[in-house]
Amino acid sequence: MAPVIDPAQQRSRAVGIGVSNSGDAAEALAEIAAQIARPSPSFVLLFIPSGLPLDALAAALPATLPGVVVFGCTTAGQITPRGYEDQTLVALAFRRDHFRVASKLFKPVAPVSIAEVVSQTERMAARFPVSPGRRQLALVFVDGLSMQEDILVAALEAGLKDIPVFGGSAGDGLAFARTHVLHGGKFHSNAALLLLLETDLAFRGLGFDHFEPTGKQMVVTRAVPEERLVLEINGSPAAQEYARLVGVAVEDLSPIIFAENPVLVRNRHLFHVRAIQQIHKGQGLTFLSAIDDGLLLTLGRGKEIIATLDAGLAACDTHGEAPDFILGFDCVLRKLEIEHKGLSAKASDQFRKHRVVGFNTYGEQHLGVHVNQTFVGVAFFRPTGDPPL
């Protein structure tokens, strides 16, 4: 039986939302199809839990959602109309009267050709001109283990010119083994999915974290940039020096320690998180964003995460109205910290309050920049003249 959702949390006029907690791929698809079947959507986005068999899911798509264009990616967790979840298939059906879409699969992305990405993106945008009275935005879903998001997203921004780009890196729970994007009825690794959307809805991009810099700084003195691997910090083994600055033993380093004590990189007056994924062979540190020799890093300190979540999601349109829905890309390390602090219920309350649906990522893309430990989203507002919910 399909899980029950409070209708008050699913009253979007722009998208239909379906969820299923079934571990059987065909059954899960059938459950979400029943929830989003009418009206026929322009396209559907699937956010797929790590425990669902992908081959079975792909095989069930043609019969379960016949004639429907379906995109998606694997995830490190989901944000449903109930809030944070872990093993839930989520579907967003974008209504045909509010959205048009064009898609492009980039494969492989490792290695990535900047010139080719820019050229193909320019051609794609030229073939999909915006209609009068409408606006465009781009969504990108990329293999979260490709280590190419920084270069890829910068190239996409260059090719799309003034079209804003938002997105998230596909996940694999906390396994960090293999991630996939869904395009053309098939799942692809070492690939990126670009969706160019046209909509009559007003929208606003969101991007925020909950960290501020401390006085503790460090310099990367030995790195392997192509592997996002730091071997030395301040001339010492990277894991040892990071642990010393945080105030823990090397053997106590863990995803929670990394989540609560990120390193920040300054870009003009802004600090961006460079999240640590894991220890490498007991000495090095593998990062989730670009890293290089000589990079100056600053240890971050967290602010109150629920208060910053509420403030960051409080978007309004020019009439002061709340969003119809927010499409959210939330770093899995944020979710780990929230769970560790026993704040999952409060975070889920905020997601329900602000009508957020999305997934937990291995990295986020915001206006041409690849970031970590950040919430990135797009708030879509009701068409002018629609009554408030």
C-alpha cells in the first residue's frame, strides 16, 4: 500500500508528488505512478534510494509510466513531503502547462572536455529558445564520484550564458561506491544529466550553509588535485594536522567529525565549504571538491543549523507569497550532522513548512560553482493570479 501523505503537504499546483517505501522496484514505481498519473506531466524526476535495484527499476519504467519522459539520479537520502527519509522513491511530475524541458547526457565526464561541454551546451540552448513571457533555468545531476563537478559546472555556466544553473551530485547512501543518473530509460555512471527548463512560474535560487570561519588556518602543502586528495597540511600528514586543529585523535576522525568541522575556502568576501569525504590510507584526506597545492584553508565553526535552515528557506515572491514548492539539493553531511544532534524531526518540520522536496547529495551546484555542505534549491512560485494555498 502506498504511504499516506497529508494532503496539505502535497498541494502544489505545479508538480505532482509521489513517494513509495517499497523495496520492490516494480511495486514502488506502480505506487508512485498511481499518485502522479493525472494530469499527464511534461516530465518526471525520480530521486532513487540506494537500496532499490536499478536494473529492475529501469525494466519496469516503460510499462508503469508509458509515454512519460523520466529523468533522475541515485541519492544519499531523500526529502519527501514528510521531511528527511532514507529508503523512499520520490517522484516529481512537472505539469505540462507550466514546464517544457530539453535534456542532454554528457558521458563520460571523467575526463571532461571543457570546450566540448561549452559547445554542446551552446547548441542545446540555441535549439531551445525561451518563449515570450517565460524564463529558463538549468538543472544538473552529475555522478557524485566523478570528481569533475567543479570543471563541468563552470563549463555549463559558460555555455548557458545568462541561464542560472542549479543541481546536486548523485549519491549512493554512505557507501561512496557507485552513483548513477537516469536518462533515456537507462542508468549511467561517469555521466552528467543536464535539463534545460522553461517555465511560466517565477522562481528564485537558494544557497546557504551554517558555518562561519574560525581563526585556525592551514595551507595545503602536498596534494593530488586530479584525485581531490590532500597528503600534507602545514607540512605534516594531512589527517594528523587536521585532527590536531580540530582537537581529536586521528583514530577518532569520522564522517560526523568532518561534517561538524569543515574547512572553508575564501572567494572574495564569501567562504565556501570544501568538505572532507574520508581518510585516505590513514594519512591523507579525500575531499568532495577541487583542491590544490598552496590552497589556504580555514577551519569552520557551525552556527545553529535549524535556525539557519528556517531563515534560508524563507523565500517569498514579489507579492510576499510563499513558494508553491522548493526543489532542494541538500548535502548528505548536513543530514549526518542533523541526525547526530538529534534534530531530524525539527529539520523535517522545516522542510514540510517550506514545501521542500528533493534529495541528499554528494555535492551541490549553485550558479556555476560546485560547493559542499550547502543547501541549494530553487523556489518556484504560483502563477500570478493563483490564490494562495
